[in-house]
Amino acid sequence: MGCRLRLVLVIHNHQPVGNFEGVFEESYQNSYQPFLDVLSEYPDIPFSLHTSGSLMEWLVEAHPEYIDRVRGLAESGQVEILGGPFYEPILAGIPRCDRIGQITAYSDYLKKMFGTPVRGMWVPERVWEQSFVSDLVDAGMEYTLLDDSHFSAAGVRAEKMHGYYLSEDEGRLLKIFPDNETLRYQIPFTDPVETIHYLKEIADHHPHSVVVFGDDGEKFGAWPGTFDHVYRDGWLKKFLDLLRQNSDWLKVTTLSESVDSVSPLGSCYLPDASYREMNEWALSSERQLELAALKEQFAETEGFDRLKPYLRGGFWRNFRVKYAELNEMYARMLQVSNRLQSLEETGVDAEDLPALHEARTELYRAQCNCPYWHGAFGGLYLPHLRNAIYKHLISADTLLEKITHRDASWLEVEVADFNLDARKEVRLASNRLVAYLAPAQGGHLYELDVRGAKHNLLATLDRRPEPYHDIIRKAALEQKQGAQNGEDIGKIHNAVRFKQPGLEKKLQYDHTPRKSLVDHFFQPGVDLDTVIQGGGEVGDFAQGVYLSSLKRTDDDCEVRMVRKGYVGPYEIELTKTVSLTKHASGSLEIHYELSHLPAEVPLNFGA
């Protein structure tokens, strides 16, 4: 019968920069290695493989035999190597120069390692903006894949998604494949026979089409419960056997072969989007709950399925609005990127080129996407991932400082809008530490980097409401009511299981940022529990505006911040001074002065 349908299997393997060694190894043993073991038994079934640079570097060191095997499969033509930005940054989260730089750097790395051309790429988290077309093409890419929901949002019907489209920006053309959502939900969870029936239906109604499955390789063994299902119970082998048995009408191939053999379906400009869940997570917690309630309310309404493609949720960049700490990290990354770009443009001495190249690698590592957002997984909430970002940012910054400062000991102070809030912040820096102060926001010390430890002591995170907190509260209430009614909680279908008792009671939220130099005045006699709950505050200093002034000599820098404010009905003045000296460049000296205090009125002050 000949080829009536092309099926492309795209596997994406990734571990974030800074993840635990044990997670890397466990994922390798449960997913990456056994998947390759099985596919090696089916040399006639090709697939496209993307491995993030952070994972690839670990594999090179920990399991070079895996690299050798992939190289062999690439040489035989069974595996197509896909590229992408080196350390898996979300493209919307980094400057254009770094988008192009990361993609070209990883392509060069992969070509050298596997000896094969890199023509296509994986878009991290499938976060897309139309201007990325020209960035990808300028970086040497011919094609990529994005969720079919991107195409739905552009008005493309499902029956028109069996192939690829041309997309244009500034005269550059990129080929984009829709990634089939039905296959992503079926593979590897449903009986492979269902998937074959689904593909057969497409082949019958849309002959000579291309269908793409692209998803996380960790689904094949690393996700909870999947190792037994995929390997011990034989799901993967059964699936591959069925692909072989249906090869008279079904051709398993790669993205590159499809591009070379099949004409595009047409042209399409895609809206700013990501996968459906990511779009929803980018909304504020209140709007997420509202959207979920509306979906539930109208789920059974006639025609709702036709409406769903147009319910897009939010915009990925708004994660930086949703989480101030994320914006601080992003702004810090931009500072390093801009400074690095400036040094590259002006030029450095030949002896400084190695440090400059190393700084760029450190910057790229600091752009890894995982702690720059939060959804169903930890992301921003995982301190080891946040700390890893700052580790590499501080490393890059320190390398650049060594290029520009020849003295072993030095100081500098700078005033600028460092956190992108249209107000001025102060940066105190030395050869040993960096401090950022925000006079217009409570005079807070919001970042304190220790260069030697490569650690930001204030990489903190405020406790704030999240949509899943409502699930915890509702589940706790249902369990309480069920227990009162004599129900066996363990037998309730779809009951939420808590890892610890009383979890709902631990949901506490911060009312002021978890930073330093946050100035509180509490009412007399206030108890600790009230303070923990955010009560007892009687001053307007914690997030008020402070007037600032600087004093600079050759040997020291001083930032003086003053605010006249109120504690209850009383107007008082608070002055705090932050100093850094050359002879003690590894420590900040902080002085507080309270003036015009009311006589015989007790005040509780803390910072």
C-alpha cells in the first residue's frame, strides 16, 4: 500500500542546572538508558532525540558509554540529533543575543560530539513568540515543533495539523510541526492498540500526512510508576512491535526526513503561547481559580469543546510580575548579560579572553529555565535550583570584575534601576561581596552575594497563596466531614492524600518581603503568634519610601537612607546607614538611628 502516514517520534530529555546528582542518576537508570536499550533492538524505527545541554554535560562525565551509543545510532541514521538553546532557557526569558548565542553554541557542541548536522531544535517548555522565528533562523535552525494548541489558537483546525507550516519573521522562514496532544496523552499510558487505531484513522481520512509526537523522555521510566509499566510490563516493546507490524501503511521517520520529503501545508503566524497548563500557571492565583471554576461550570455545555481552543490563559512573561523574586533573578541575569555583551563589543586583552568565554558559559548556565517559573512542579520554589542560578550569575559577574578591576581589593557604588521597577536602587560592590539596596521599597537589602561562596544570602521566597492551596483546604474539610460521618477516608475515590497530618494548618503567608533591613514597629505587648500571622504592625516603614544619599571615598562607600513616617499617631524619623570599606571588603556595617521618639510610649522595633 505504500506510506500513507508518517509518524515522527521526538524524545526530549532534560535535567535542570543545579539538580541533585541522585536525580540525574535515577533518571538515567530508569529512563534514558533502558529507553535506548529497547530502541537499539529496533534499528528500523528511527526517532529524533533532544538532550538538554545541562544533562548532556552530566552524561559526558558520568556515562560516556551512553554518548558513544547515541553517536553510533546517529551515524547509522536511526537517531536524529536535535539542538536548541544550550542550557534550556525559555527563549522569552533571555535577550535576543543570548537566544542566538545559546542555540549556535549548542549546535557547535553537538556537531563536534556526534559528527552530524543539527538542523532542527526543541523549544524549551514550548514558550513561543512570533519574533523567535528570525532568532532561530539566524542561529541556523530550519525547523522545530510546538504544541498543536499553538496552532488552534491561530485558528488552524485539527484536521489541518497533519504536517508542518512555514512561519515568517523579518523575511526569515521557519518550518514548524504541530505536536499532537492526543498522542502526548496516550503515549505511554494507554494500550498501544488505541494509538495505532488513532493513527490509522488519520491515515484513512488524511493520507500522506505527517503526525508528530514530542514529549519528555522521563515519561518512559522516570515518572512515578512508569518504569514497571513501560519496561517490565512491556509497553514500549509492544508499541514498537505494532509500529513494525503496520509498516505497510505507517512510516516511522524523523523531522528532517519529513521536511525533505513532504511539502508544507501552508503558512501560519502563531500567537504568543505555551502548552495549555503553562498558559494557565502564568495567571495570578485568583485568575487561575476563576478560570478553573468557569471550565468546570461550562464543561457539559453544548459546544464547549469548540470554545476550549480559544481559552488561552495568561502570558509567560507575567511570571516576572507574579513573583517579585523571579523578577530580581531575571534583572540580575540581564545585568550580567549586558555587561558581558559590552565587554565583547569593546574588546578585551588577549589574556582576558579565557575569562570572558568562561563568563559566557556561566551566564548561559544561569539562564536555565526551571526556577524562572512555577506550575505543577517545584520550579521557583526549589531553593537548590534558585541557588544554582545565583551561583552561576555570581561566578560570571566575578569573572567580569576580574577583567575590569586589576587591584586585588576594590570598592564601587552605583545607582540605577537594577530591578526594573522604574525606581533607583543602589549597588554596593567589592572584590568579596555585592549588595543591592532598594530605598524606594522600604530601604530593603534585597540581594547579598558572597563571591567566595558563590551564594546569594537573600535568594529567599515569600510565602504566598497558590491555587493548589485551595485543594488542600477543601480536601481537609472533606476528610473532617467524612470522619464525622463515619466514612473510611482511605476508601474514598479520588481522595487527596496528605504526606503529613494537618498540612492545611501550615499554609501561612508573608505580609512583607523575606528580605533584610525590613523595618517593623509592633504594638506594645504583641505576642509572637500575632507577628507570625502578620499582625501587630503599627508603623508605615516596612515598605515605605526612604530618601537616600551616598558618600564615597577611596577607602569606603556609604549609603544613608532616611524616612519620616508614622508609628500609630506619632511621627518619627528613621535613619539607616549601610557601609562598605576596603579594609573589610567582605562585610557590611549597618547602623540604625531612631529620632523624635515619643516620650514614655513603649515601642517595639525590629529589622
